[in-house]
Amino acid sequence: MSSANYELHGSTAVITLDNPPVNGLGFDLRCGIVAGIDQAAADPAVKAVVLIGSDRAFSGGADIREFGSPKSFAEPNLHSVINIIEACRKPVIAAIGGVCMGGGTELALGCHFRVAVANASIALPEVKLGLLPGAGGTQRMPRVIGVEAALNMIVSGNPVASEKLKGTALFDEFIDGDLLQGALAFSGKVVAEKRPLKRVRDIKIDYPNQEAFFQFSRNMVKGVAGPFPAPMKCIDAVQAALTKPFDQGMKVERTLFLQLMGTPESRALRHAFFGERTASKIPDVPADTPTRKIARVGVIGAGTMGGGITMNFLNAGIPVTMLEMKQEALDKGIATIRKNYENSMKKGKLTQEKLDQRMGMLKGTMSYDDFKDADLIIEAVFEEIGVKEAVFKKLDEVAKPGAILASNTSTLDVNKIANFTKRPQDVVGMHFFSPANVMKLLEVVRGAATAKDVMATVMQVAKKIRKTAVVSGVCDGFIGNRMIEHYGRVAGFLLEEGATPAQVDKAMEKWGMAMGPFRMGDLAGNDIGWAIRKRRYVEKPSIRYAKFADRLCEQGRYGQKTGKGWYLYQAGNRKAIPDPEVDQMLEDYRKELGITPRKISDAEIVARCIYALVNEGARILEDGIASRASDIDMIYLTGYGFPLHRGGPMLYADEVGLYNVARSMKEFAASSGDSFWEPAPLIVKRVAEGKSLT
Ligand code: 3HC
Ligand code: NAI
């Protein structure tokens, strides 16, 4: 099946790439292009060829969906396609509009001529997938736009507007108006003037003092590349363009590309790329589900969360009415929002005009009557079911029919909240993370009765306010917090057995977590976990907890807010200082329990904490609370400081090998006697089938 259409326009053959959504250069499309070139070459009536894409994209590059499958490298691979085009005896012209990225840009560089519209988006973004341009981009781009500009483009992966590259050998002409007509006119000129065919590979390349330049680049890039190997390899490949003949440079590029393709870092980035896009799709909610119009938003509660939530909508140009019970609380909430914007202004991230615009869209109120026109109302009041009940009953009275009623609850039962109203189909959980104006994650909690169009609307709204929305079913803690509870629980046992909070945090942070579990506890407030545990002791007495955390809380060591928690904090400073008093308390505690402390390795710390996430994640998948493993990973990547280069807990388990993970879990079960560590049935099943989680 061809994904390229062939048509004659006079003496020019037009090959239109037709592989929606973005003309990924998959196997069928590659075959289609080659078939078109062959047909044009064989037809004496054809004097030139134009390659063109859709309005949206010339091409978004290699088809990432094919990566890892035999189709990815099946002939004609992208190299062969480009070689065939380059060797064609008739002029081949790339007509570039919309997005032109990665392999798409490399395809264009293989053509003899390139014309473009002014606002096409040109990029070599492979580095963002942990790769480097693998079809000649590192060798050809420096030849047309210069070494420095090309290196910038390749190492950053950022798109550049085509007009910014005017005057370089990348483009032969810019087209005003219809791209195809312009390209055909250009083709006519090329033929009439008998212009010689230009091959980018033949362009001479030089750079004075290149050794010093590349050394400087390496020093700069090393600092920002972190655990990712690709950026440094990009430099190696571009340097080869200068130091080696073209074909040898291509070989260097190919070797490095294949090396990177096999790295866990690249797999993690590709997983996150698709994970983010897949998360927005709900299996039983069709993509064409009509959505409700959201033009005005109401927020109840002007506290920590209400303020942050409000800012998201103001930033997206959606007016908000914010309700509080008392004028004082309302004034305080509004003042905090203004202060946040002023801080952004001081940092040069916001203009006074924008600040005024945003504050102008915010209205404070103490009357529910002001919610009459709201299309979406989000509640962020105290976390008490009685308070939520009063709020939702009131909303049921005042909100217009069809308004979406959302709760930001982090622990309460969304179904129960929905049933406080006579319209549970309009009720949904929108669980933002603190600080809500900064954190990317939004857990969208789907109640038993939540209507499909409500889900579709909320997912669309999330995109507008630039959140990564992931759907969760209703359960205690939803996806993220249900998992983190076990992570914290396991970390507690590590202390009991001999580790210190600082040792655990250091091991986890070295592994890549933005914050270890104890620093995180101090930041969020240890009293929150304490309250949950107290509830668990009654509701689920079978779950074991290390009780040392309770002892800490009994002493008022809630964390940063009380100046003391697992660590010490100096006034106005968030730096966690290890506290010998806590270490002593721990020692006394172990003695009381008759535990002889043992030395615990960093590897064990990491395995126990991360596998706790994996095991509970697998149970969440099995329960249908999450639709897919990648949804769980997106939650951890965007809401819990999980390292991007590891791709999330579920992908990490696959990288370690699910069999190995299950074995470790069984060992932990045997040594601790904690039934939590029995591998989740889903893990057992997948291991037996030789399958992975993701
Ligand atoms: N291959 C396959 N599918 C792709 C794709 C690609 N290269 N790029 C995007 N898509 C898909 C997305 O998965 C999504 O699919 P869905 O609708 O089924 O979820 C759809 O295209 C639209 O993507 P976005 O939602 O991201 O749409 P936007 O309009 O916001 O962005 C884009 C479009 C700028 C092309 C963006 O998707 C993007 O940056 N894509 C990645 C481009 C890239 O990295 N290309 C390099 C690939 S590697 C390569 O070329 C190797 C070569 O050097 C050998
Ligand atoms: P907060 O205490 O900072 O703010 C709550 C605000 O609601 C207060 O300003 C209070 O005056 C107001 N309020 C209370 N009852 C009200 C009522 N009946 N009508 C109008 N206003 C009322 O609390 P926070 O942290 O903002 O939490 C709010 C909700 O968000 C809770 O459900 C909490 O579980 C949830 N949440 C909190 C997170 C956090 O990290 N703080 C993270 C995610 C969710």
C-alpha cells in the first residue's frame, strides 16, 4: 500500500506524501516515494519532480511508531530513499510547508532543490528522543546552514522558523501563496534554465579553529546533558562532517545513531513521547465525542490549591470567578495570585500589561449566585467530606444545567461527592498537584457516573491549560498517591532496619529522583501521611507500617513548616540539614524493638522503593484504575519527580526485566514477611507469558 500519491502537472511529477497525521516516514511511505521517483525517472515526459506533504506537515520525520520493529530498517530505509533521490537524473524539489522535522528535514536535504513557505517549522529534534539525526542530518545540515547554526539545531532539537534561515543554502526560494503552485513554477524555471543538479553532499565544508570550537561545545553541553548520552554524540557526529569525507562521516553518524537507539535513555524518551499523547485518549470515549464549551470557570476556595488552579485558567485567557467564605480569605487569596504574577514580572517572565490582563479576568466573590454562568466549577475547599457535601449541594442548586462540577479532593471518594448532587454525570475529579500553577500533572478522576462528554471536555481543557492529564478510576489515593503510600511505607522499614533518612534520600536522588522520600515528606508535611496512617490503622489493620514516622509526628516534627521533620530547617531556608537527634531517636527506637541495624546498600534502597511503586502500579492496572502502564509512568514523570531518563516505574521494571523484578519482590516478601511484596498477579502473569508491563 502506497502512502504517496503520484500526479503529473505538465512535465513535473508531484509526489504527495500522504501518511497522516504528520507524514511519518514509515515503510509504506518510503516505498511510495521510491515508486514515484522510479516512475518519474522512467517517463520521458517528466522533466522534474516535486516532493510535497500536507498543509500540516512536509514530514514529522521517521515514523517513531515503527521503531523497534523490523519495518523501521526495512528497505528501502530512509538512507536508501535519500540516496535514490540524490542520484535521480531529473531535478527533485522539496516543497516545504508546515512541520519539517528529523527524517523529513533529512529527506529535504537529499533533494536537489528546496522551496518553502515563510513559516514552516524546521527541526532536527532527534535529540529529544535520545537520538541524533540518523539519515545524514549531521553531515548535510552543517553544509547548508553552517557548523554553529547546525550544531545548535541538532543539540537543542528546537524548531526554527524557515524564514529565519533565509539566505542559507537550505532554501532556494521562498513561496508566497500556494506552495504547490509556487513549487511548480520553480520547477519550470529549473528545467527552462537547465540548472545543474545540486547535491548537498558536494558542498565544501570548513570551519576555522574547529578543534577549539568543538572543545568549547563539549564543555557547554556536558553541563546540561545530565544522564543523557545523545547531546555529546551529536557533537561527535557534526565534528565528523568536518574531519571526514562525506561517506565516512555518514558512517560515523550511522554507528552513533544505532548505538543511541539501543540505550535505555532513548527508550525512556520515546516512551514518554507516546505516553503523553496516549494518556489523552480514553479507550471508551471516542475521539469525536462532542465537548462542552468552557468559557467561564468558577473556583471555590482561595487557599493553596484554589489560587494555583485559578492561575492556570487566567494564564490560558479563561476568566475565573473565585469564591471564599470570608472577605479576608478572599483578599488573601487574590493578593497571593497577584504576588506570584509580580514575582514572574520581576524575573522578566511577564509584562505589566499581561499581569493587568490576567488580574482583570479574575473576580472574587462570596456569593454562589456569581456561578450562574460558569461552565466549569472546581472545588478546592478543606478536605472534609462534610464541607464537600455542603459545597456540592449548593452547587447543585445554583450551577446551570450542563455545567461541569469538579472536585480537587486528593483522598475522598469522588462517587460519594457526585452523589451529593442530582447530576452525578456532571461530576468529575480534577486532582491538581501543588503548586498547581507549576506542576504539569492533572489526574482526572472518572466517577462511576461521569458522562463521556464530561471526560472529553476535561481532557480538552487540560490541554488548554497545558497540563498532562491522566485518567484515574476512583480508589483511595487515585493512581499517584496510592502508589506513593507504599513507597513511603517501604522507606520507613529501611530506617527500621538500619538506614538513616539522609542515606535513603541520597541513594534515591543519586538514582535520579528529584527528591528522596523523606525530603519529600518534609516538604509536603509529615502530618498528611500521619493522618492517612491513622485512618489505615482502623480501616486496614493488616497493613504493616514502621511506626517511627508516627513518633516523629507526635513531637510535632511535621517538616519544613515546623522547622523540623526528618531534617532540620533554618528559618527561610529549604535546605534539609541531617539531624543527629533523629538518628539518635532511630537508634533508641530500634533498640526498643530489638532490631540489630544492618548495612543496607544503595542498590537495595533503590530496588525496594522503586519496586514498591511497580507492585502497586501493577495492582492499579489490574484493578482497571489506570488504563495503561504508560499512564502510570506519565503520572510519575510529571507529578512525582521521577527521572525522565528512566521513563517511569513501569518502564523501569521492564528495563530491569520483569522476571528479575518479580524475583526480588519474592525475596523481599520472604525476608520481611510483608504480604505486600508478593508480586501482583499481573506481574506473575506477564512473567509467565514472557511479556513486559509497558
Ligand atoms: N512518527 C509517527 N507519529 C508521529 C510522529 C512521528 N515522527 N510525530 C508525531 N506523530 C504523531 C503523534 O504520535 C500524534 O499521534 P496521535 O494523534 O495518534 O496521538 C500525532 O502525530 C500528532 O502529534 P502531536 O499531538 O504532537 O501534534 P502537534 O501538532 O502538537 O506536533 C509534531 C506535531 C511537531 C510533529 C510533534 O508531534 C513532534 O515533535 N513529533 C516528533 C518529531 C520527531 O521527533 N521527529 C524525529 C523522529 S526520529 C527521526 O526522524 C530519525 C531520523 O533522523 C532517522
Ligand atoms: P487550604 O486550606 O490552603 O485552602 C482551602 C480554602 O478553602 C481556604 O482558603 C478556606 O477558607 C476555603 N474554604 C473552606 N471551606 C470553604 C467553603 N465551604 N466555601 C468556600 N471556601 C471554603 O487547602 P488546600 O491545600 O488548598 O486544599 C484544598 C483541597 O485541595 C483539599 O481537598 C485538598 O485535599 C486538595 N489538594 C491539596 C493539595 C496540597 O498539596 N495542598 C494537593 C492536591 C489536592
